[in-house]
Amino acid sequence: MDSEWKRFRDSPNSEELTRRSSFPDEVLERVLSLLNSHKDRSSVSLVCKDWYNAERWSRTHVFIGNCYSVSPEIVARRFPNIRSVTLKGKPRFSDFNLVPENWGADIHAWLVVFVVKYPFLEELRLKRMVISDESLEFLSVSFPNFKSLSLLSCDGFSTNGLAAIATHCKNLTELDIQENGIDDRGGSWLSCFPESFTSLEVLNFANLASDVNFDVLERLVSRCKSLRVLKVNQSISLEQLQRLLAHAPQLTELGTGSFSQQLTSHQDEELKTAFSNCKNIHTLSGLWDVKAIYLPTLYPACANLTFLNLSYAALQGGELAKLLVHCPQLRRLWVLDTVEDKGLEAVGLNCPLLEELRVFPIDPYGEEIAHEVTEAGFIAVSNGCRRLHYVLYFCRQMTNAAVETVVRNCPNFTHFRLCIMIPGRPDYTTNEPMDEAFGAVVKTCTKLQRLSVSGLLTDLTFEYIGKYAKNLETLSVAFAGSSDWGMQCVLEGCPKLRKLEIRDCPFGNKALLSGLEKYESMRSLWMSACNLTLNGCRALAREMPRLNVEVMKEDGSDESHADKVYVYRTVAGPRRDAPPSVLTL
Amino acid sequence: MSIPLEHDYIGLAETSSMERSPEKISSSSSSSPPRAIEGNNSSRSNNTVLNLKETELRLGLPGSQSPERKPGPVGVSLFGKDLENKSNGCSPNPLKNFVFGAKRGFSDVIDGPPGNWVFSVNGKSDVDLGKGAVLFSCRGEKNNTQQACLPVPTKIVGVPPPPKPVQENKDQVSTVNEHGSPPAAKAQVVGWPPIRSYRKNTVASNLVKNGEDGEGKSAAGCLYVKVSMEGAPYLRKVDLKNYNNYTELSSALEKMFSCFTIGHCSSNGLPGRDGLSERCLKDLLHSSEFVLTYEDKDGDWMLVGDVPWEMFTDTCRRLRIKKGSEAIGLAPTAMEKSKTQN
């Protein structure tokens, strides 16, 4: 830095003045270290070489949206001071079993590089990656400063791996295990935290099924004074919950266990007291097997509640209504469709500040449709919750008019994910396609970033999207469209498109190849069960060497047919760990 | 390949060697949307018959055979034989609510690689709306024979307007049919609806758990029991506390299940619900077509109507609308039982 500064002073000709930043690098780095958003940092790094360097030296957290877009070596070369890594692996449709088991996204190759380049790594956040017990053990013993592990929708490991983490990570502050394909071999991992261990701040094992030793848990909670997030699993009863809360009234996020134990009135009182002592709870979840009769115990804790996740709690509409009265600050609500339209009306009435709503189906395959939400519920929410900008709505019937009304009421949608669970279902009152519904969405919601479409849709929907959705970044399409033209409209019309995932649509090679120029500006493209052929994919791969074009073959399908295609930009070249069923062209 | 069963909800059975009573064969093809047709090894080649088949409601999946379906009398309408002829006048609208299609419509993932349903539709790209029509695909006017069945999953579902020619899907259908007999109840499209496995499995197991606790998940004051109907793609639930007598129950069930029967229209060609309720219950109970039965506390299937209403609501665990032929064996048993009980 000194030499730079000298050079600046010694040769202040105008060219150098404009070239050099007016700050010494150290100052620049200091300033840039205040930037957290990786998008901002990306922009900063493009300004000039100095800024690029300052940025790379000051970056401590790296976010990699597609683990195959870059190699760990390249990352380590560019960013020498990383403490925290977020990695996403498999295409999103792997959540729905569309990606072969052994497709890839194994974290181990990354860990091997990190142990050398980032020995002081503190945080690892993985989504849709494969991580084995061996990798977890390796992680736990190789990084002495390791603090924070978050696994979402990952697989390949068992509770033994968690035991290794609990045993060896002396400085652990966060263990967040969510919705993974974990091999649950029992709850003994929790007992692996040493008695001397007190640093835990976040513990989330809500999605593990096995019983844990409650005494161990209770002691752990009571000695970790900084614990602010605690999400337990179903094995924890109400009575046990009360004891945990008594030890940790400072909690800001709580995931309860089972909410259905038979309580004596004394226990009921105690629980209520425990909740009322928790003044800082802003996020509540769990409530497994909820019996509505016990809900009033938590009313005292709801005054500051901003996020209520009832997506595993089968509440009826009336029960939800009573609860919502106590949650005036609610911003985010996740529910099951057991609440029905009646429950959604209550949402509209009681949650004026609501920004996000997700409605999940309790019975997606609909063997016994005892409960569902309809377009009426959707409208009811939009009437009362004008600030709504994120919706995920599973239903079986919808109308164009209803969606038009909803977006008229709530024009600020950034995320609009409507899933009419019956593929190709038209507007059930008019029998028309749902084109106009999504047309209304894109025309009205100019800030739309993410869209999932469903129902019977023709190319017109995609014409609308291409024409109006100028801020769209993520688009999910299933069972829709009429011809290649639809996909072309989107590829040509949406400048900010980053992720496009398509299944079961009549889009073929022509559509695929129309996006040649586009794919390098996108993170990825997924197309399955469309009309692509191997030749079309080869043509794409040939034209665009910086894209990886992967074709996954199904057994027994036509030789030339490309059943599943995944295209993504990469600076790491074709990957070498693909299984035989995945062809990289 | 096991032969799936045909169930004719609009009482338009065709003559076939499958022990069906030959019934009125009205050509309702014009009025009703095509339906997925399950094949059987006879009579397919009969064109006349096929016309009817086009209008028959089917549950089937390619090659599927749902466990409780027995080959047997078909051509029964829930609300009276004499309504069958009127089916022509019925609008296809009841199908609107016929969501089953969706589920039934997809070839079974369990059975074959997901690819086997890939072809369906998308592949062949219909550009018009009707492509959707596959669900209730009348597979085929003529040769559909073999295949039949199946709602090749495509995008459909809703009520398709006039039947669209689905010949182009024939080849697809055959592929689908070759996949044996997936359990009808569970056939689904891979990865649809898009819900994470973890959530699907957790919520599903909670559903089962709650179901085992007894019918009423709700507090006392409700008495929800499941109601199933032979051949219907999904069950319903009714709260027995909402009704005071058998008539009310019957009328409610009639409304609930009317969407499964095109032949539900009254003799005026109008859906005459209220007027029909008394008669329908009687039809239900006394005709040989459909019979309303219930499972009592002991797990026995009894004929509805024998015991006083209060006793019935106390002992009823679930309801089932059974086909006449099966229920015939039931009635005497029910009588005996109530005799011994009383």
C-alpha cells in the first residue's frame, strides 16, 4: 500500500489521477467491508482493478448459487479471507424427486480445499447439497473456529454426522437442520454436546423425528445463555416445553414440539406464564399435532410475533381466527389449507400488516378432499392485507377474475407463486385458460421477481410475461404453453431472468436454441419432459462453450429424446463428478 | 396386463361379456365429455359400445385396478335407472368439480419411470385448449380398445368442452397401459404438486395419525365421518350432527355425490335435487343399484336406515355408498345383526 501511495504522490499526472482511487487501498477495503450484499459487492468489483482487489480482500462471506458454476480453487484464489460460505447445489426440482439420486453436488471437494485455504472458516450454509457423515466429521475436526452450520434440503448424512459436529465443534453457535433427507438414527447426537459447552445461539432440530434426551436438552438450554433460536421436534411435549421456556425467556424464535399433551390446569397456567415471560419472540413455528384448546397458552407471547409458521399444524379456520386476533404485528404467515377460506378471511381481517402468505395443502394427492382453499380465500386475504408482496398458494381451483382482483388489491407482489394442483386446469367458472390471470399479475405487479404459473395456459401467458415482467428473475412453469413461441417470448422479453425451470411443456429445440445468447446471463435453465432432443442439446453445447449442458436420461426412453436437461453457466468447465446417467455435452 | 374395470356412472352400460346387464344404450357422446376409459378384454371393438364409453366416467389409470372394484354389474346410476336416458340433457358441468381427474390422470410413477408419462401430451404439443381434454380422454373413438384408460395425464383436468379428438394420444395411451396395474389410489405425477418430500411425508403421516384417533379431529360437537362411494375418486366427510334424520343425510349425500353421476338429472332434465331426495334414498335403499351402508363400532358394515337416528349417529364410524349387487348380501346380515342387538 505504501508503494502505491508513493506512486500516487510522485506521479500525479492526470492519467494516473483518474486511474487511481483517491483512497489508499486500506481505506477502500475498510469502506467496502461494510458492504454485505453480494450483489453490491459484485457491482463494486466491476468498477476498476483497484476496487476489484479491495473488494476481494475485504470479502468475508461468499454466496455461490450454483456449486458447479465455479470451482473451490477459483473461489479460494479470488477471495483469500473468507469466513463464511453459502452454497447451493442441485436444481430446485430435486426437491420434487426430479433429479437422479446420485446427480452430484457433494460438498466434500469443497471442504478439502477450504481446509487448506480457509482454515479459519466459521460458517457453512448449504442448500440442496450432498453431505456425508464423513464430511461432517471432517468439518468438525478440521476447522477449529467453526461456528455455524445450516443444512436445508440436503441429504447424504445421518444423525451420526450431527453427533460429530456436537462433539468436536467447541465454538459452535448455530446448528440449523431443516427439511433434509437425513437418516435419522436416533436422538443421541444431542447428548454429544459436552457439559462445558455454552456457546449455542441457534438450535433447530424441528425436522428430526427421533426422541432426544430431554434432560440433556434442558441442561443445554439452561447453560447456553445466548440461545435465541430454539426449534425442537415433535418429541418434546408441552410440559417439557414449559420447562425449556422457563430457562430461556430471551428466545426470539421458538419452534414448539407437540402441542397436544393433556395438561392439568396447573400445567396450563405454568405454560401460559412461561409464554408470557417470553417478551421477545418474533417467530413461532412447530405446533405439531396441535390441539386448539391449548393455543390460548401462547397468546401472551404473540404480541410481537411477526412470523407465524403453522405449516405443520392442522388448524381449522375458526381456531386460526382466534389465534390471529392476538397477533397484530404479523408480517409472515404460513398455514395449511385445513384453515380453508374461512381461515383466510380471518387473515384478511386480522393481519393488516401481512406481507407474506404461504398456504400448503395438507393432502396434496387429494384422496379425501376434506379441506381446501379456493379463490374466495385468496381474494379475502388480498382485501385485508394490502401490503402482501409474497404469496405461495396451493389450491385446486382458481379463476382469472379472482387473480385479477387479488393483484388489483395488492399490486406490490414481488413473489407470486400460484399452484393450481390439477395440471392444466382452466378457470373453472369459464373454462378459459388462466392466461389472463397471469397476464394481470405481470401487468400490475411491476416489481415482480419470482413467478410460478399453473393451470391451463397457452402461449399467451408467456407473451404477457415476456412483454411485462421486466424485473422477473425466477420463473417456474409446469404443464403449460402451446408451442416453442411461448418459451421464446420469455427468453427474449425478460432481461433480468436468472432461473428458468420448466417441466412437461411443449417446448422444443427451437425454443431452447432461441435462448443461446441468454443463458450466459442466467444462473441456470432446467427443462424436463419437454420436446428436447439430444441433437438440440448438442447444438447448444457446441455454440456456447461456457455453458454446461447436462442431459439426464431416463431408463427406457427414446434414444434421441432428452428427458431432463440442465443448462448452467460455469467458469469451471464440465464437471468431472457426474454419474453415468448424466451426460455433459 | 390386468384389466381395469369399467364403472358406468351414467347408467349407460354397453353390452359386454363382463356380466353387465344390458342397459339402455343411449348415445350420449354428444353431450358428455369423453372420459378415460378402462379397458376390458371384450367388447371394445364394438363401436356402438364405444360411443357410450366415451361418456362413461372412469376412475382408472392405465391398467389400474383399484382393490375394491370387482367385476360386476355396471350401468348403475345413483339416483335411479330411469334417469339414465336423460343423461343426454345433462350438462357436463358437474364435472367441473371433478377434480379427481387430476390425480387419476397421471400414470403411476411407482410403476414405471417417470418418462412413461412424459409423452403424454406435452410431447405432442397440441396447441389448442382441447389438448387438455386428455384427462377424460375418451381414448379413442374407434380403436381405442386396448388402451383406453387413462387419463393420460396431460394437462387437463378441468371440464373439457366438447370432446376433442384424442387419437393422437392413442399411441401414448398404449404406452401407458403397458405399465401394468398401479394401485389406482396412489397414482400421481412425479414431483407434482411441487411439495418437498419432507413436508409431504410429515404431513401425510400426521394425517394418518389423526385419522386413527377416530373420525372427529374436531372438538366434541362435531361428528365427522368419511363417506365413500364406489368408484368415486375421492371421499368426502360429513358431520352427522348437522342432520336430524335419515332424509336430511340422504339429501346431503346426494348433493355431495351428484357430481359423480351425470344421470343425476331428474326426468325434466333438470337437476331436481330436493324433490328427489326422498325418492333417492328409497332408491338407494331399495333398488339394487346403490345402497347406503355404514361401518359400526364393531367394524361391521350395516345397512343404513334400520336403527333409530340417534343410535345410528352413535355407532356410525364411516359411510359407504355401495353398489347394489354387493349390498344385497349385506342386507340380511344387517337385519340379523340389528335383531340380535335389539
